[in-house]
Amino acid sequence: MLRNWKTILMLAIPSIASFASMTVTGMINLIMVGKLGALSIAIVGVSNIVMYNSWALFSGIGHTVNYLVAQSFGSNDLKKGVERTYIALILSVLAGIFTLFVGLFGSEWILKILGSHQEMIQEGEGYLRIRFMAMVFSIMTFTLHGFFRGIGNTKTPMMTSLTGNAVMIFFTYALTYGNFGFPKLGLTGAAIALLIGEATVLTLIALAYLRELNSRFGFIPKLKLHLSEAKLMLKESFKLGTQEFSKSMAMFVFTAFVTRLGTHALAANEIALSIMSFGFMPAAAFGSTATILVGQEIGKNQPATARKMGTETAIMGSIFLLILGSVEFFFAESIAKIYTDDPLVYQLTAKLIMISAFMQILDGFFNFFGGGLRGIGDTTFLLRTSLLLAWGFFVPLTYLMVFVFDFSSYGAWLALYTYLGLFGVVLLVRFYRKDWNTIRLTVAEKTA
């Protein structure tokens, strides 16, 4: 067991650092932007949800690369993994073009649909448009990160993320308030900083990818792209992307409900989500680790070992989240005050943190066992479960808790964690009820 735990930690720690750096960067950016006032916090909060949905829609490309490359690597057929990555990059470019079009021409409309008031639309439209431009880089970056994680290299994504996030922080400080001789651009400057940071990460990971191919093959391999592999990538990307998108769109509606409670409620909601992302992101890191280890063992035709590695990853991730939750619970208000000095905002934020501090273990189950199920290619079940629970349970429950029972923000967060808890338990049951002896490598169907 100790040997397995060491393997898990060697993969998980760089992923935790990578995801945590994004969380810390988001926190620092929000703190800096927060000095501009509650309206700016609210704009960033709404924009974050919009961008999460944009990323989620095409995240299936990166998730598919992650688990298919892990299986290819485990079966000692990395050229197959490279071919699939090439196809994924083509899909990423097409997704980026679509995203750019939506950002340029649909930002104002999106803010209106969310129920934002006129002042928020006027101040936030330009900010959101630039965020869409940055998302173009994020989609391709996530795809390449998926390749590196699939081969068990989580350090390269970590280093590129840390560097890009450092660049992002610097330019947020410089461009938002006009420091170091840069122009004072306010909220627009914060958006430009995100754009520069995302472009930096993509540049670095692309160079690392070319270097990796050259070191393994002695050249950049020119592979024939098979139609059957393209169909497999498209099908799996669609399922995993739709799964993530259904969850993110439900959060979109969740935010729209909270938006109608007023600016202070929305600001508190955004700060609380930013703080709780310290749990969301490590959970995602352990989930990615489960995908890598389970996928690689399936590639080696060792399903029993794959199941064991998924279990031990879940145990380690749960311990991590329990420790983190303890810190968040006992220091909730002190943490909230870092973001804002508005008592209406930080007091509500602290209560939301205390509600979710230990309940975030439920989000951990969703990530740990969802990652394990991705590793074996059980993507159809993930899609169906996500659609059913997000729209048949979470959205109706949030509406009832907020507007029918009038529990305000507290009701919204109780609904959120009830949903995550149910989702996590369903995936846990699925993981252990699978007949692991029948699980085989995911292959493309041959075309005539």
C-alpha cells in the first residue's frame, strides 16, 4: 500500500500544485479586483460562471485525451496516443474559433440572459469579451495538459501553469491600477492580464509537447490520422464535454438564481466559491490522478490493480479534503475578510463557507470516482447521470430552496451540496458494482 500511495502522491502533488495555483491566482485576482467595489466582484463572479460553461462545453476534448493516452501509454502504444492528441488539437482549434465568435458578438446578450442589471452589463461586457478571447487558449492548453497527464507527467503541466499564473498576477496588479508604469485600465486591465497569462501557458506547454515528441521518437512523428480514431475522439469528447457542460449549465442557472437576490448576495456567493475552490481543485487533481492510474492499468490489462489504485486515490483525496475543511471551518470569517471589508458581504460569505467546509468531501467523491470511471471509459454512464441529476434534481431543488422556501443564499448552497453528495454516491456505487474482469482497452470501431 505504501508503494501505491507514493505513486499516487508523485502524480497528485504536482496536479494539486497546478490546480491550487489557478485557485490562488483567481483568489489574488479577485482580491485585487475587489478593491474596485462590489459591482466589480459581481461582474467577475458572473463572468467566471460564463467562462466555466465555455470551458466545460469543450473540456471533453482534454478529458478524452487524458484517459485514452493513459490507456495507450499503459499498453505501450504511445504513437496511438499521439495520433489521438493530434486529432484532439484539431478539435480544439475548431472549438476555439467558435468560442471567439461567441465572445465577440454575444457577450452583452449573455449578461442580459443572466438577469444582470444595466450597470453590470455596461461595465461587464468588455471584460467578458476579453475573457472569451483568453478561453481560446485555455481549450488548447487543457488538451495538451491531458496528454502529459496521460503519460504520467504531471510536473510539466504544473510548471507551465505556475509560470502562466505568475504572469497573470503581475499584469493584473500592473494593468488594473496602473503600477510599474503601465496604464490604469481597471476591470479591463484585469481581463487583459488573464489573456496574457493564458497565452503564456499555451506557448510553454506547446513547446514542451514538441520537445517530448522529439525526445521519444527522435523527430516529430508524421502519423496518418484514421477516420475511426477521429470518430472515437469526437464521440468520447462529446460525451465527456456534455457531461461537464450539463453540470456547469446547472451552476449557470444556480448563479442566475443567486443574482436575483442582489449584488451583495452575488458578491458573497462568488467569494465563497473562490474560497471553496481550494477544495474543488484538489478534488479535481485527485480525480485526474485516478484517471491516469486506472487508465494506465487498464492499458496493461490489469483491471484488479486499476480498481485498487482508484480506491487508494479516493482515500488519500478524502483525507486531504477533511484537513482542508477543518481549516476553512474554523477560520471562515478571517478568510472572507481578506477579500472585502464590506460586513454585509464577508459575514454572509463566512456562513456559506461554514456550510460547505466539510460537505466538500461529497464533491471529492464525485471527482475521485468520476475520474476512475473515465479511466475505464465508462463515459456513457457519466453523461446520463450528469444530465439526470443536474436538471432533474439540482436545478429544481435550488429553485425550491431559494424562492419557494425563501432560504436565500443558504438554501442555494444546501441544494448545491445535496446535489454533489448524491452525484458522488451514485458514482461510488457504480465504481464498485462494475464487473472489473470484463473491462478492456478502449478501441476505435473500424470503418468499412
